[in-house]
Amino acid sequence: MIDHVRDLASVRDATDRLLSAASKLNNDSIAEPSRLPGWTRGHVLAHLARNADALVNVLAGRPMYESARQRDSDIERDAPRPLAEQLDDVRESMARFEAQAALPADWSRTITMRNGVTDSASRVPFRRWVEVELHHVDLGIGYELEDLPTEFVRRETAFLTARFSGNPDVPPTRVTDGTHAWSTGRAGEPEVTVSGAAPDLVGWLAGRRDGSALTAEGGLLPSLPPL
């Protein structure tokens, strides 16, 4: 069972780590490229702030974003801001998210995300946790996949393998870190077993690593669709 209260605490901890690390940057370094193609570190920070506000909308029963174009426009608008403004925005948007999450609500209700994706409201804090942890890595400031909390890596691996389950473009695949195992791809007996260290697995599934550190038995390493 998902514990949204515990996940909210994890989001808070992850946000504090990110803010502490990013506070060591300067106005020049946030204008430098992040690890996400076409985005500076400023884009990543702007996205994190706007995503928090978008999840406030989701929890309040409003559309996540006004439109895809507006989402992209808001990130482009906010990306060039000075570091202090960026950090204040991430901090204040997180406070708004926490305030919305603290309101009495039915956490078992179904909410609607971007592109019509539906989920349980109880999973929204975990979704925010994913945003904060992975984009901290994307900033390229010394926080790596190997630094991610063990529980987060396990749950994100389970979440992503479930996301690709049933996808006709992914062969039936068994994914294992040697301790845990997950199934993904098309239905059927696994054709490929992909194994490796947990950070490499989650990096491959999340599109942060190319999978070259993984071992594929029974076939080639599957190509995964973009998230």
C-alpha cells in the first residue's frame, strides 16, 4: 500500500538535498547545459518549480497544465532567471505543494495527469519524488544515480517496468538487480533477461543511461520508448 505521508516526507528531504547542492552554483553555472538535451540547469530548476505547481492543480482537481504549449513557454520564460530567484521558486512552489497535500482529501480518488494519464491521488507524492531525484541528477552537479536512496531506486524501477508492460515495441523482458526482479514489455515468457546494478537499471529505464553497463541474456538489450 502506498504511504503518501511517508512519500511527502521523502519529497521534502529530496528537495532539501537539491536546494543545498544547487545553492553552491552561481548565475553563470545555471546557464550552462544540463544533462538533458537542449536544457540548461536553469531550465531544469524552472521545470521543477512549475511541476510542483502543476501537481497542486492535479490534487485540486484542475488540469495539470493549461496546455502543452503554455507549459513549455513557462519553462522557457523562467529558465534565464538568476540563481536566487530559481531557488526561491523551487522552495516556494514546494511549500504550495505541501500546503495542498495537507488539506483533507480522499487519497484513494483517481486524479488525471498530463496527456490524460490517470492514477491514484496517493501516488502523486511519489511522482513528485521522482521529479526531484532524477532532475537533481540531471543538473550534473555531483549527485549521481548511485546516490539515489535505495528505496527510491527499487520503487522507481518497479514503476517504470510497469509503465513499459504491455508495450508492443518492447519484447517480454525480465529485469533484475540480482536481488529483485521485474517483468516488462509484451506479454509472454521472457525473451530477454536484463541484469545489472540497480542504479544502472533505473538509469536505463529512465532514459538517463544507455544500458552499456547492463548484461542482456537471450537477446539484445531492448530499445525502450521515450518516457
